[in-house]
Amino acid sequence: MDEAQLDRACGVVIASAAGDALGAGYEFETVAADLEPGMIGGGLGNFAPGEWTDDTSMAVAVARAAATGDDLRSAAGLDAVAHGFADWFASDPADIGIQTAQVLAEACRRPTGAGMAAAAHAAHERAGRSAGNGSLMRTGPVALAYLDDPEALVEAAIAVSALTHYEPDATEACALWSLMIRHAVLTEDLPTFDHVAPWIPRPDHWRTVLSTAAEAPPPTFTQNAWSIGALQAAWSAIVHTPVPDGEPHHHLSRALVTAIRIGHDTDTVAAIAGALLGARWGASAIPAGWTAILHGWPGIDAAALDEMARQIVA
């Protein structure tokens, strides 16, 4: 990878974490249309300023597994991700999604990937649905592990999602977003659907999902606690935020503000948007004041996220 691509690869993980921490203080609160969000902390988990939430903590578990070089489609790779999720769950996190909590509570303390996926399938069968946004929020590191192989990327994204979220609207959303992240890292451009269509299951369905988001303004997508709603909120925020003349990299921070102004699941929508914005603009585009205070489970900071991303793509 050249230096610009490496900057964008690191941006996937760090900008997602920045969006997560920036949105944490506004989650499920009434958000003003002209809000200027800050790293205020608080929120459902009473987080410290700059502290990321479950979105990034689970992404870290995926990134740590990917950084070892294990194929995330393999039993060993999925075991490593499942172990990371279980370790985080054992830390008594301040905030956790309902679907994820049910699965991790049912899985044993040292689960295999297959065992955790079986628990997710069982939870889906009981509820009749499992398409929350809790796997989409953490999918960025999967894209970095398969920049050279989009078919393998789709398989891995679906398998990692299915550890907690079994329904196709969740697993395929992860595949789609990961393909979009991959394209941006490699090309320095935001993708169109045609750039990812050759590899995504149910392409007609997902083309409609993305086109709806591109056509409707961001405030349309307040129902964003599920995979499709969160994906549409993130994509709408990105494409409806103008790229500033003269300083185009400021699009990253401005689009995150747009994402948070949508309201409802603010940290997750901003984390999802941040992964793609980081892939487009790079870690160098993230405001230094944000990265300076970023931190979270398991006691790491933005520099550690940068190092993990570099290890994944090495």
C-alpha cells in the first residue's frame, strides 16, 4: 500500500471510533437540527469525554483477531473474534445492545465461533428477527483484512456478523458497507453501487436501499437502530453533506455532525459513517482534538487503533 492508502486504512478504524465517541453523549436524546456536537461523554453508559462505546469495543475485538493474520472465515479466526467479544462482555460494559447481550449471555465464557453463531441463530429463532445494527457498527476492520479479495471479504463480513446477528439484512449490510469501505481505501473515492454490485448478495435489494438513502435527506432516517435504517442514515449523511471548497478533508468531520443531527442511535450511526469517511479521507483528516482524547476498552487509545489497522493491512 502507498502512504495515502495506508492513511485511509487507518482512518477506517480511527474515524469510526471518533464518530462513536462524538455521538455517545446524544444517544436516544432529542437532538437539535443545528447541534454542534462535542466529545462531551455521558450518554447511556455515562462515558468519559472521548471514550468510545460498545460500537468500537466490538470493532477492536474484530481488529485484534484480524491483526494476527487469521482468516476471519476460518474456525480459528472466528474463535478469536468470539473470544474478544466474550472478554469485552466479561468486563461488564456500561452499554450493550439487546441482541448482542442476549447472545453473549448465552455463549460460554470462552466460546468458539461456531458456538456463538449457534447462540445467535437460536436468538433469531426465538425473536423471529435479528437485524439490529450491532454488527454493522463493527464491520470496518473486516474490510481492511480483505482489500485484495472482495469475494472473501463478503464471506468474512457475513460470518463475523452472524456471530451475533443472523438475519440477512444484518449480515449483508455488513458485506455491503465493507465493500464500500474497501473501494474508498483503494481508490480515494466514495463508491457507487455499481462498484460493489458484482459481489453483494441480493443486488437489487441493496441498490434500492442505497438509492433511497441518497435521494432522501438525512432527517428521514431516524429509525436507525436496525441495520438498514442505520446504513441509510450513515449514507444519507455522507452524500448530503457538501464537500467544502478548498478544504475537502473537512467533509469527514462535517458529515459526522450531519449523522449525529439525525438523532436516535447517534453513536452507532456516526461510527458506521465514520468508517467509510475515514476510508475516503484518511486518519489525517480527523480533527486532532478528537484523536487526542479518544480511548476505550481494553484501555487503549487512538495510537493503538492506528497500530492495529497497520498490522491488519501489512
